[in-house]
Amino acid sequence: MSKVSTQSAARVSPPSPAEVTRPRAVSVAAPKASASWGERLSGLARELAALRTGRADGGAAHTPVAFKQGILVDAEPDRRWAHADPRFDQVVHVFAQEWFGIRSAAAYLPGRKLAVTIERPLWPVEKSAVLAAFREDRPSHVVVHTYGENLAVIARLLRRKLGARVFGVWHGSSAQFHLDHELRAFGSMLDLRHDGTLDGLACVKPGMHLLSDQIHRNVLLNYPPKLPAPPAGRDLRGAALVPLPVDWRKNFHTNVYAAAAEPRCRTIYVTSRSTRLRQVPLPRQVVELRHLDRPSLFEILRTIDISLNATLSECQPMVALESLAFRVPCLTGPLALGELDRHPYQRLAQVAGVDTLTELRAAVSRLLDLRERSVEELSQMMDDYERLLLAEGADRLGEFLGL
Amino acid sequence: MTTRRRVCLVTDELYPFTPGGIGRLVHNQLLDNRARGDPVEMHVLVPAGVDVDRPRMAAVFGDAARLHVWAFEDPVAAQGPDDAPEAPASAFTSCPEHAQSRRLLQVLRAMERKGLVFDVIEFPDYRGLGFCSIQEKRLGGAFERTEIAVRVHGTLAMIQHFDYRPLSRELLAVMDLERKALLDAERVIAHLPSVVAAHTRLLGLPEAWASHVTIEFPPVLSEKPPAPPPPPRVRDLVFASRIQEVKRPDLFIRGSAEFMRACPGFKGRAVLACSAPDPAYREMILGLVPPDLRRRFAVAGGGLERDKLLASGIVVVPSDYESLCLVAYEAAAAGGVLVLNSACPAFDSASPFQEGKNCCKFDGTVQGLERALERALHASTPLVSIPAPEAPYWERPAPAPARRSRAPSKARVSVIITNHNLGQYLPETLASVAANDHPDVEVIVVDDASTAAVDRPLLDRIEREAAEPGSRVRLLRNPVNRGLSASRNRGIREAKGDYVLILDADDCISPAYIGLAARALDRNPEFDVVVSTAGFFRTDGDLARREFFDYATFIGDCPSLGLVENRFGCATAVFRRSLFDELAYDERMPAIEDWTLYLRLAHRGRRFLVTNDVHFFYRRRPGSMSAQALTAAGRAHLIDRMIERHPDALPRGVRLGALMHGYPAAGAPPAPPPAPSIPLRYSLADRGNEVLKIVPPAHLRAKETLNGWLAWGGPPREAPNEVWGTPNWIPGTPKPVRYQLVDTLNALLKSKLPILHPLLKDALAALGR
């Protein structure tokens, strides 16, 4: 018998860093007579932890950390901004809790959600809880987003026990193959396709089918988050966002300096720290934010005029899609999405010379000019692009899954 | 329609790609299978060092066998089942063979996961390479449909009786691995009953083991031999084994020389037609030839010349130990006259070789060999009736015990948690037990008179829980501190379970451990203990991420190595409760009480199962018993005490030489290492910190400010080249911010005011004093 009920698995979210480092109060209900010995002992353990941390001399030397919840079924952050589409009601998306971007991509898609930790192997009780969660409302299709050992375990479990068809989506590109772990993970995904664990494998980067005839030819499209209503157009506030890590591929510095070269960007929010160099200091306008979780990012998007995500290699950046939902233009590098690239909004937002400051600054100015001149025109353009993207995205996902 | 059974032979010898009799035997087995109409799909798994690939394999064997190659490499981020990570190869410090055995398990398990399921996997006995796979099968973790077999060729433990090599802890570990593989395998195959008897006698294996060994005569010839040539006028004396101590080339040379002197009419030569892996030993052996007879002794190569000598010579096999000896059969088939050492198990009276009928035997002495050669000189051409190979066991389905139920165990398991002032860790320990899904568990917390303030409310709460109706938790409070052994014994006495799990209050177990161990003991009634590979962690965060900074790997019952090193298991293990009716933890042992118990159990023939995956998580914390300085001398005293008080006679097969490899003499402790010095600037920073802590908000504010400043432009947060530690900082972990600050100031001072730096340092040091 499973000790972890589906409800509790879905409700408990992983501890935030603050929770990890700070003692927290734990409320413990009285043990129920019907509870299994494991549930009852867990309750006792939690209560003892609370007793320990409640004492001034008890918790000082040792900080308790709960075991991280390994599975989250239809967790609130994974449902809140998802698009609804009855065609995909029987689809379950399986993804890693810890991969922020891929989790966002999966979270906005229509269908049910299963977030799995990749930080440790899954416990038997957690596997049982997954089965319990989907036994009533059996999924017809499972979509595994990128390779992880636990994700493969879950995929096999759902296929074997519940008879679901299993599909994989690779959220990377061949440009990342210099990273051993990316290459290995991609290889493992292909192995799953070859050994029949996956009924299909698709990518979000065009052209990956050239690597294997087992890869679906048509590229899948990431969705923007679903908001209750798109924000109304508003005046410029003189703020830009560069939510990029500091690495070569992500091109952090070019984005920051290009934004700084545009006088209308009086505040530039960044999410990474960079070493200060006396000769080329980071611009005065830079305001460093700590890591943004999704609600915080959305708060920032409500207050800025433009976001910059012009990286040297990219599939379909989530920041651009999240900006789109808030009708904030976002600069990106070339995405090679075919017809979609020819949409007027994309022609403004995509920059060819992403590593050239002048090119990038010109693109920033171009978008801000349009926004200044007619915020309505820009909003309508983005409305239209979002409609096109969602319709095309649903068609492609349906075609891939055979729905 | 039935599918063909599938067999995998694990070997590192394969004729014609490697030398060695075992490779010839595998070669013969593959060809025999083909000659029998391919009743079985044969696979061969060889290490990467063997010079063979699929085209070369196909050229020799056609489609008679499929080749697989395994490489020894540290697996990358390997993950075992059920939340139990795999230990990396570097954790297998007992001996390299243990890690190789682990790697072989990974390779075979990967094959199984890919759908290549074998009906039989057969390992050779030497080096214990089957150990990990056999344990995994017994534990129910893999190979559910596969029978794991071990074939007796010649273990290092056996050869050591005849071919001494310097004993070391590593060699002891290999010998105990070999012993475990032979004992624990589902099936053991030997070619002759006399070889089984030799193992029982010399390795101390139980009679029950011998009665279950499958005796099967293998295909000793790869093809039907041609008719023997007519006897030559003069036969040479031929030694065709290998120049190695166990093969007794010394006996051949001395006996042949004596024979030449005793029979001046004999005009033949004495020829060594064999390989010599050790050039120094070869020189020593050739140096035994009397100078006046040197012209009559020759060294020949292999190949055709050797074949010719086997057919025409008097072939002498003086070996002390052979499990089969293909050379003797090859020579017999080719027409050679055989002179065999009757003390060798392969040539006893139950073998096809019969004194006076088809060979001449001698008693293993020089004189005996000389007389046997005299008889052989006048013997007629022998006719050894070589038995036809039997249908191999792998053509028949495994007996029922090889296919066991995977149903969950219904046994009750008592978890005995001993606590002494470790209450602060108890919640995690209990939570880790609670995460197990075994249906019937009772938890007994034995508190050994804890005095820490934090323990009291926790124990009171456990006591209230224990008083609740239907509670599975019990609390036993020792009125006075009795010590760890006595506390465990008390818990065990109160336990109602069929099995008991011993756990310390600061350690944790995997969610699968209890179920796995209970199932394994259910399935394997001949085993009494399940021990786990251990992962060492420092913080709960590390544990949650399964990030271990070290591991401990075990062999289980290792009666020889166990005299000097605890490779039995860690303190946490699952035992049959009934074991403690005859034994208990020795309450006089202040430490290594677990080792003491394991040694006694092993020497009484109790058997252990060892998990390959990490199911036990050991917390390394300041002040733990193992972290507390047990000096080498103190440890040696404890081991002395353990051995001296050993209640039983040493069982047969235990290597007494092990005792030569224990700890340094207890009376002569080595000089302790110099205490690490703490830099002055850190001492000052610590003092400043203490002062600042008087006003906690100011302390917090200062810390946050410094953190921000250092993150932007300060020094790196880690200094891996620094090896000393302070009470507040463990090297390898991020430095406290105050240390980073004084490091920065120190570097600044050194670079800007190099003259002032030493003066200031001296002044501050004086102030500090």
C-alpha cells in the first residue's frame, strides 16, 4: 500500500533555499487510526523536528532539512499558466522539477503535469504514488521533456502499468553537443526511441531530424504562458530586462552594453552577477536582481519596456514567449522557425548580428521607436503573432502525438 | 515453439586469442555446442584487453558464439534502483577485483535491461569476478530469470597452497571474494569429484557445499584426434605445462636428471615445451639442471613442435594442483606416454587416468618420479579412454530454487535505534525508516541515558507516541549509561520481529533497504545477515541529494581478511533475530563491537549478503565515535582484544598468515602528526566574530554586507590548496565570510605594504598571547 497519498504528493512543494537554511515550524496533525505505520512514523519525525527547532539550544548546531518531494502531480505552478485544449486532456507531460526553462515550457502546454526530481532516485512509494495519481484518469499519451534517469523510469512505469503511449521531446540543439552531459542525454533519448520505450521523438530546434531518422521531422513549438488577459498597452517606463546567465553562449555582456547604449533604457535589470572591471565597468543603469522565480519574473515583465535575449545559439527561448504574453517585445537571435519568422513581429524582434553591439543597439532602438510611436500597433502585432503561434503549436503537437 | 536457451561465459582467456588452459576449455565448449547442433545460443564476455574482435571471433567460431567486450571504467552518475545510488569504482578499496566484479555486474545488468536476458551466466572461480552479480541475484535485484554459475578452475586461494605469493590484505580480500563466489553461487561446476574434495579440504568449504556441486566432464578435445603415430625409437621426457611453482617444473628437472643417471641406456632428452611468465623463475628452474646434463635438457617453443613432442614423448605432469589438465588429455589422445603426480586432484583414482593401464603415477617426490619414468620407459603405448563430454548443464532448465518469488516479505522487522545524546538527528533517522514501504515494522528506540537538553523533549514525545494504542514505536530508557553494545542487546531482547535492523540515531537508511533485506532473507534461508554498501554524508542536504563524500564497500563473511580488517559490513545491518539466541554484541568492547560480532558469526559459518547499491547512509559529524581520534595504538589494542577473546577455534580454511598483516604492535604507537596550525588572522577573525555576536542584529548585518561585497569583487570562496582546518571550517567547504575578509585584507597588506606585514603580524601575535 502506498504511504504517500496523491493529494499530499501534489500539495507539497520542494523546499525553497530559504526553507533549507531556516528552521521552519511544522504543523502536525494527530495520527489517524487508519494511517499506515510509515505515515504515523513520518508524522512523529516531523513533530520531533519541530520540537527540536523550537528550542534555542536544540536546532543551533544542526539544521533539519526534509527529504525533497520527488514527484509533484499537477502542481499549482505547473497548471496556473497552462493553456487549455480538450484534445490534450489525456496527455501527461513529465519533466524535471529542477530544469527551470524546460519546466516552464512544459508547464504552459495543454495537458496534465508531472514534475519529477532529478536530484535523487525516486523512492518506491513515490512510484506507487504516480500510479495512484493516474490510475483513475489514465493518460493516453505521456510526453517526456528531455532525458533524465527518473524521467525514463516514470515513462517506462506509465507505459507498462497504465498502457500509455510515450513520446519524447528534446529541448536542446546540436550546438550544445560540446557539453558531454547534453550529448549523453541526447544519446540516451535516442536509445529510448530505439529500444521502443518512446513511440516518437521530436525536438524544438529545427533540422534535428538530420541526425536520426527516428526524430520527428516537424519541429514542435513552445507555448507562451496563458494569462487571464493580456496587459493593456502603457507608456514607456525606461526599463529593460536581461535575464541571462553569464556565459559565452548566452551573450550576457553584449545584451547589457547594447541596452545601456540606448538612452531610453534608464534601468537595466539583470539576473546574473558579473565581475566588475575598472576599465569597462558595468553600466550605471544595471540593477542586479537575484534569481527570479516565475511569479517574480512576471512581476518584472509588467514593469519593463523591452527584454533582451539575443543569445548566440537558442532553440525557442522561454523569456521571449513569456515577454510575448505580457506584450513586451523581446530581442532574440535567429530562430529559424520558417513561416513564423516572416511574421512582422518576428522580423522586428530577431537580430542577425547578436554579438555586435551596434546591431543589437539598433534593434533595441527600432523596437522602442515603434513602442513609443504606437503601443497599440505593437500590441496588435504581438496579439496576432501569439494567435498564430498557438494555433500552429497545437497543430504540430497534435500531429506529433497522433491526436 | 520453444526458444533456444542463452548462455554467457565470462572469461578473460579465449583460445586462440590468449594462452592458457581455461581459454582452451572455453574454445572447446563453443565448438562442442556447435557440434551438438547449436542447442544453446552461446555468448562470450571478455575484458577489453583480450586481442579479439568480432571479425576475428567469426573467423574462428563462425556463428557459434557472440562476442561481448567489457571495459573497466568508473561509471558516470550511475544510479541503482530504488533510491540507492551506486558506489563508484574508487570506493572498492578492498582489492581491484572487487571493483571489477562490480563493473561486470553493471555490464551484465545493462545487457539485461536492453533485453539480452541469459538463462545462464557462468563465471570462472578465480579472482571472484562473479561476486557482485551473485549477491545481486540473491538479493533479487537482477537476473531473476538467469542462473548464475561458477566453474571451478583454480582460485588464487587454492593455488596459494602450492604456489606461494606474498600475502597482503589485497590478496586476502581476493581470496575471500573467491570463497564467497564459490559458496554463494546458485550452481558450481567442477570437472572431477576429487577437485571438489580438495576445495572442501583446503579452503574449508562445508560438506553441504560439496554435495551440491555439479560434476560435469567437459569437452577436453576440440576435434577427433588422428590415429596415434607409431611409437618412436627414443622418447623424450616432456614437460608441457607452464614454468610456474604449482606446475612443479623443479620436480620435472630433478626427477629427469636422476632418471638419466639411473638409466644410462636412456638416450632421450628432457624438454620443457611451455611458456614461462616469470623470467627470473625460469632462470632459477633452468639453473637446477646438473652441468654435465645440460646438453640433454632443452627448451622448445609451442605450436607444432609442442604437438609433436606430446605425441612422441613421455609427458610428465608433476603439478600439485590441476582442476582438469587438458595437456594430459591432449598427450593421451596424441599417443604420448603419461607420467602423472597422483597427489594432484585431477589424477586421482576416480579420473580416467589409471596407474599401469594408461599412465604411470608417482607420489610427488623426486624418487617417485624417477621410478615412474623407469616404468614409463618400458610401457606400451597407452590407451586412455577419454570420456565423451556430457550434455552441459546449461542445456537443461535451472532447478526450482533459481526461480524465486518476488512477492514482498511478510516478515516483521524490528528496527533498533540506539541513542545517546543524538536526539537532534533522530527526526531524519526516523523519517528514513518511515520512508520504507515494508508492511510490518516495529521501531524500538533505546535511549542510553541521554543528558543533552535537546534529547529530553524528543524522548518524552516518543514515549507518548509509544503509549498510544496501535503504536509501532517503543522507547526503552536505560537508567544509567550502559554503552552501545548493551543498549543494542537490550533492544534485540525486546524485539518481536523475525529480523532486526540495527541503526544508530544519527544515521539513515534508504527507503528500499528494509523490504529488500527482508525479501532476501526470506528467499535465502541459508543466509543470516544483509549488509549494505555505505555512503558517507555530512549534511542533510547532501543526503537528500545523495551526494556522498566517501563510501565503504564490503565482502560480507570474509573469515580471513576479517581477522585484520572489517570488510564484513558497517554497524547497520539486517539480521535474523534468531542469531542473537547464540551470540550478542560483546558488552566489554568499547568500540568495534560490530566487527567483533561479525567475526564471531563468520567463523561460525554464518553467511552474509552484501548489497551493491548504497542503502546505508552514514553521517560523519564532529564528535562521532569514528571521528573521535582512535589512535593507531588504541585501535590495535581493540583488535588485539577482539582476537584474544575470540571464543571459537579458527575454522578450517582461514589464512593464519592474515594475522601477520594486522595493525602495528599495540605497544609502539607511531608519533602523532603535528597539530595543524591555524593562521593568526583566522584566530583574530574568530575573536572578533565572538565579540560581534554579542549584538546579534549587528552580527547578521555585518555578515550580509560582507557577503555582498565579497561576492562582487572579493576573493574566491574556496581555497582548495589549503589543507588545514579550524574548529569552524572544514577544508573543501566554503569559507566563513570573516575568513574571506581577513584573507583579502592580508593579501592587500602583503602586496601594498610588504614591510609592514611581518611587523604587524608579530605585534598581533604578541597581543594574542
